[in-house]
Amino acid sequence: MGPGGAVGVIHLGPRGRLGRHPATAPQLIVVAAGHGYARGDDEAVKRIGVGEAVVWAPGEMHETWTDDGLVLLVIETDDPSLGAAH
């Protein structure tokens, strides 16, 4: 991540998964297409779909997966207030 932050797009195909890993910075994911599931430190599985977002705090263990396909917009920032909004 460069100064200020980074933006990326992640495409998950059918049965795709971003395995459990820690957020390295405050992170916001927004579902651009498809639907799937997200789970953070609280272990609660949340169904996510187009237009919905999830915020991960720095160090929070999390994972995201889909049955049918998912496109995520990922925004990471060095602004700690994003993680505080969790």
C-alpha cells in the first residue's frame, strides 16, 4: 500500500474464496457484482450482495467466499478512522 492507501478489484469465480487472513490496514470491501459471504473476528457469517460493504479493522482476521461468483472493490487506507467505524 502506498502513502494514503490503495484501491483494487478482486474477481472470485464460482466457489472462489479469499482464505482467512489479517487485514494489514483499515480495509473497506464493496460488492460490485454477485453475492457471497464474509466472516471476521466475531465468526458471524454475513451474506453480502451488490452495493453492500464490509469494513475490516487493522489486524482483524477475515475471509470472503462465494458460491456463484463475486466481484469486490477493495479500498485500503492509512487513515485509522476507517477501522474505527467497524
